[in-house]
Amino acid sequence: MASSPTTSPSNGNGATKAAAPRAPRRINKPQHMNGPLYKQANSNVVLVRRPKRKNEGLMKQLTRWFVDNQVGLSFNLLALLFLAHGMPRAREHTAKYFTLSYYNPGTGNYGIGWADGHLLLFCIVLFTGLRAATMEYILAPFAKSQGMQKRKDITRFSEQAWLGVYYAVFWPLGLYVYRQSPAYMTLRGLWTGWPDRELTGLMKGYMLAQLAFWLQQMLVIHIEERRKDHWQMFSHHIVTSTLIYASYRYGYTRVGNLILVLMDVVDLFLPVAKCLKYLGYTTICDVMFGIFMLSWLIARHFLYLMVCYSVWAHTSGDNMPNGCFKGPKDNITGPFDPPTEEGILYMLEPLWDSEGIVCFNDSVKWAFLSMLLFLQCLTIMWFTMILRVAVKVLKGGAAEDVRSDDEAGDQEEEDEFVYEEAKPLEEEVGVEDIDLKNWERRAGVKRQATSTTGVSLPGHSDRKEFLGRIGCDKHVE
């Protein structure tokens, strides 16, 4: 078989030599290059452009593959689930993934249990697919239509716009749930009626969807490019997810709903401000940043601390009974003293047993309060960074959030490819192995009957010259 243009001269046996060693990778783009496959202007060397990967291990390759296939994986899983749901025998099992479990016809409310994990998993997959699809097919094209060119800016815009869409839905929903609860506009109402091991369908769906979102966010920050505040954000997501889950299992959904409303209103303004910045609306961005800063101060440092105070001051006396209870809603027994022989393990039992012991005392109070105050410390740290941005704006600069920049900083997109010499497609053969008749039939070349050279090629004189052109210059009789 003939070799590529990089074939070396033949050896003395009439067969071509092995290809030269592969050229080392080239980081900078060669001159006279356009497109993914290149041929240098003054050389026969062919170069191929490949994405540059720096020390990628197996886990990094898996995460990159998952990021590239989020949409397909998510919606294929959901399609398989709905397809299985069409089978009558499977409906009893598949219905748990997209309906609320533990409905009580007598009260019209819902209990809690392990089957809630099916809906939780469904929401995580759904959020993953919706996020990736919305960013890739709606938000990124919109960003490009507005003149954005850099991949980093398009990605950042799409991420922030998705968060804006999410909070634009769930903050009003959370506010509506709060408006319907007995705790509306009264902190003491957060604790009345406990222990109640059932909740309304609206509250249950809201809490599970919020928990799914924060669990999915923990996945997102590990599979995508890391930010400078990666570990602070990861700690925030862990504590937030733990508080939502614990408040759901302990029956403190009213206070959990209120805290989510206070947090989400701030996260609604921040993505809008960032999107305006990427779109180039600097003045409106600065105004929105001022609204965001004011909402942060009021919601996360005044109203939030009022809720923390309520945890400390209003969880005693007539508002909330202290002690332990056990059993389902229609057969709750208690209060009784905590089982001291188990140490503090009794505090964890509600997290997996919906009818087991559930207690409230000083130990439980400070366990919840310590996590809430930890979140407050994180928000104070971030607020100091926000104040720096505010000072910069007052001095005439532009509002720019530096909390979530890449760890690696800005990099030019030209550095994302390497150029390496293409491997020649070559096989060592002798002259006797070359089947000229088959080649003539494939190439459509007609042999001249009176030719002394045996083969006639356009632009070539004889068979010997042809063999020399393909690297076989052994004398032919």
C-alpha cells in the first residue's frame, strides 16, 4: 500500500522504511494554518489540531464526559422511566418517582418516609437535564446573539441566567407557601403544633424540590470549572442541604420554608445583576447590584438573625413542648425523657425512621442553631467582599463579583489546542505485493496494448516511474 507524503526513502530490499518517529507536540499554532487539519506551506508535514488536556486522570475524564452528555443522559433516563411507567405491572414502582408518597386520605396531608427518595432522585435528574438543555440551547445562543464571543463569558452568562430562572420560579412559590402557613408574619407560629408528622402536599413538594436543587448544586460545583470560593460554596451547600433535610424529617418545615424564602430573594437579584454586566448594561447592572446589596443586608443579616433568635427564644413553654415523642401521627406517645443510654444517637433517629423517636431539647436546639450561625458566618465573609465591590463602584468603577472567578484566572482560548504531526498511514510491502491490476480497475486507468512499460498513467511515463513515486524504486524488469 502506498504511504502518505511523509514516507521515507526505500531500503535496499525494495520495501519502504518504517515511518519516522512521531514529532513532539506543538503548543503554539503554526503559521499558514486554518481549520482542524493543516498542511504547512513549505513542507509535506501534515499537522492535526487536538484539544489540549493537562494531566487528566480517569476521574477528570469521566467528569468531562458527564458534562458533555448531561442532556442526553438526563432525558434518556427520564424517557426510560416514563416508558416503564406505561407497563401496568411496573406502575406501582415507577409512580413513586414523580408523585408524592404517603398520602393520608383521612387528613388530606402527606407523611414522610424513604419512598420520598424516589421523587428526590427524579428531581435531581430533571434539574440536571433542564439546566444543561436551557444553557446549551437557549441561553448560550442568546448570549452569542448579543455579541458575546469568549467561551468563558458565554458560560458564565448561561449559568447565572439559569439561576435567575430557577429563583424566579421558586422564590414566589416559597413566598406563597409561607403565606399559607400558620407562621405567616409571626415567629412564634413557626413552632406551634409540633410534633406533627404530616404536612401539606404543597409544602412537601416544595421542600423536596429545594433539597433536590441543592444536592444537584453540589454535583455541579464538582463537575464544572472550579471557582476561587469552591470550598466555601461546598461547605455552604452541605450545611444548607443538611438543614433542609433535617427540618423536613424533624417536622420543622415552617422555619425551613421561611429561611429559604429569605435566602432566595437575594439569589434572585444577584444573577440578574451579573447577566446585565455580561450583556454590557453597566449602569443598570450597578443599580441592580445596589438592590442586591440592600436585599442581602436586610434578608440575610437582619431578618435571618431574627429567625435565629426565634430558635433560641421561642422554642420553650407553650409554643413547643420539650421532650421526646414516638409513633405515627394518629398514635403519637409522649413526651418522655430522652433515652440516655443511646448517648446523642437518639437525635439522629428521625433522619431515617419517620415513626421513631423525635425529640426537642437544648441539645437539638443548639445543633440546629450552630448550623444556622455557621451559615451566617459564611454570609458575613461574603458580604465583606460585596462591600469591596460597592466601594469600587462609588469610586467610579464597575460592579464586578470576584467571589466565583475561576481558580486559574483568565486564559486565552488559543491555548486550548495543540498541534501534532499526523501519523502516516503506511505498511511495509515489497514490489511483488503490489497489485497493479486491481489499482487500475479502481482508478479507471486503461492499459495501452503497445506500451513497453506495461502501464500508462496520465502525467507519468512508465511503471518504473510510478513505483518510484510511491516509494518503491527497485529495478523492475
